[in-house]
Amino acid sequence: MPAKSGKKVTRKKNQLMPFDVADHLRSPEEMAAYLDAWLLEAPEDSAGIARALGDIARAKGMSLVAKETGMSRESLYRSLSAEGNPSFATVLKVAKALGLRLHAGVA
């Protein structure tokens, strides 16, 4: 049993936890719908689309995605973060590893 320090630990009631969309992307259909929403609503937001791919990769498991793409986890986290700027080749590899397909339509 750990030694007591004599300090009382208090927790705030109604403390808000940060929202992480990756916790709510459970099925391939939800993942595809999430990416489609980004592509339809903000097609010019390349950073947002990369983050969306990162959210989906975290939901699926970054280690698994790294293995399937042949990239390191660290490189994927960096590329698919808010500050990242993945190459188009990386985007295509990640989409394939996630079981997602990018498609074009008339605007």
C-alpha cells in the first residue's frame, strides 16, 4: 500500500474532459462519413483534412496504420497533426491503410 503524504486530493465537480472525435469513430462507415464531411464542407482546408485522417488513424490504431503504410508512428502523428503538412503520397497511403477511398465528383 502506498505511503500517505498527508495531502488531501480533491477533484473538481463537473470538470470537463477534452473532446476527442477519435473516441467516437467506431465503424468504417462512421470514419468514411467523417472524412466525407471534411471533403464536402471544407475542401480547401488541407490541414483540416489531414487532421481528419489523423483522427481516423488514431481511432483505428496508429500502430496498425503505421505498419500498413510502412511509416513510423511518430512520422504519422507529426504529418497528420494540426501543424503537419503531409505529402499527397502520404495521404494516399494513409487512406488506403484506413480502408478509405478518395473520389472525385462534379462541384
